[in-house]
Amino acid sequence: MEEKDRDKGRLEFLGSTKVSKRGQIVVPAAARRTMGLRSGDELAVFIGDPGVLVLVKINESEATSERSLSSCT
């Protein structure tokens, strides 16, 4: 489904994943393709309602700013 065809704010199921013993997850290929994720891309992690985990792709300028701010604390 192309981005222009998706309703903003709606969720689209793109697969499932398991948490490894080391706490890692694999983002399903369909989600990586849809979001344009590549190896080394950074994701911000948010918790919403109970049981909701949200991953948001961080662009390079946001990632640099975030690292700068975290080094100040």
C-alpha cells in the first residue's frame, strides 16, 4: 500500500516479531521497506497505552541533536 493511500493516524499490520534473550527485535521486512529503514538507521522508542510500543525513524539531524542533548546530562 502506498503512503498516499494510507489514512494518517491509522495503524497497518506489517508483521510480528519476538523479543530475543538479549532484548532485541527484528523489524519485519515489510515494515522496513515501507519506512525506508536501512542498516544503521536510528529509531526512537515510545510507550503509549498499556501494551503499545511505538518506533519512530529519527532523521540524521534529529539523531545528532538527541546525542548532543543526552551528553549534557
